[in-house]
Amino acid sequence: MADKTPKKENPHEGHRERMRARYRTGGLDGFADHEVLEMLLYYCTPRGDTNARAHAMLNKFGSLHNLFEADVEALIQRLGCTENVAVLLNLIPALSNRYFRSKISQKLKLDSERAAGEYAISLFVGHSVEHFYVFSLDTQLRLKNTALISEGTVDEAAVYPREVAQVAIQDKVANVILAHNHPGGSLKPSRADYEVTRQITEGLAYFGVKVLDHIIVAGDTYYSFAARGQLVTGYL
């Protein structure tokens, strides 16, 4: 005799399709952080409940930005996840950084501390160690090139004035902006920050190149030497 007991509906059936449809209709604005992560995990987890996994990951790291900014080894160790999952998560801020730079780099005008500060903030997304950049500007103060000069430990990057001069000479520009980050979170310039700014400003003056500003970034805030009239030329 055939079993006529009605089958229980699977509440998760079609869930992924509904999530994708929701994103395609309204973007991510209506999504909670765990839902964003849940959907991202679809692409390295063919089957299974990624909702519970997303909650567990956020509980471990506290926030999306902490999770995405963790290095691959830390993700594998703390989450017990595969390398595929760890690389995907770690790739998000680097990919966002590359996208933003690609979109605006050739059209951006850095003619104020605000413009330079906001651009600098975008560069340091996902950087857990100190990086030092030089922005080369044309005569109209449009961004011509962004050059990474050095990267270091969590609180130190070695910078040499001759390397900055080489960038300016190669790019054939007369104006540059310096930018580096403080991963520790403090915006206050160190004694070394003042000294390297002075050395670079004096060294580039020999080649007729002006240092318009030095931007220090900590998280989503910045410190501008030009805004305080310290060592640099300032915006024309």
C-alpha cells in the first residue's frame, strides 16, 4: 500500500534563488551584514546552510570589516575554513580598492585637502601594515599616477626621498602629494613623519617639484599637513 503521508516542505528550498532575486531587485541596501556574507559564501560553498556559517564568522570577528581585513592564515586558523573561503573573504577589500582606483584615477582632481584625504582613505582599505604612496599630479592638479613607494610592518614603512624623486621625474610632474597610513589608529604624526616630510620636501625642491601635502590616514579619517601649514607647499 502506497504511503500517502504528505511530505514536509523544506523551508530552505529555493532560499538561494530568493536571495539572489532580492539582490537583483534592490541591491544590498536592505541586507543585514550576515545576509551579505551568507550570499557571498554561496560562491565557495555549493551546498549547505551558509546563513549559520555567516553568523558564526561574524561572531568570531565582530564585524564585516574585521573579517575581510584578516589575513588568509588567520581566517583559516580561527574559522577552520578552507583556503578557498579564506582567499575569497580576504580578496574583498583588495578588489574594492582596485575597482575604485580604476574607476577614478584618470579623472580625479586633487586640488584640496578634502579631495586628497578622501582618495587616500580609499587606498588604505584592507591594509593592516603601513604603506606609503606618492600621488603625481599634472599642472591642473589632476591625478596622473599613484605609486606605492614602500610597505612595512604594522607601524613602520621605510621611505627614501630619492625614491619619491624618481617617481616625480619619471611621471614628468611638478607637483606631488604624499600619503601613508597608521594601522594602529592614531592620526597624530610621529617625529619620523615630520622628518621624512621635511627631507622629501627639501629634496624634491632641488628638482623643481613641490610637495603639496602629506596625508596620514587612520581608518576613515585623515590628517593633512597642508591644512595646518606644516612643511609642505599647500594647494595652489
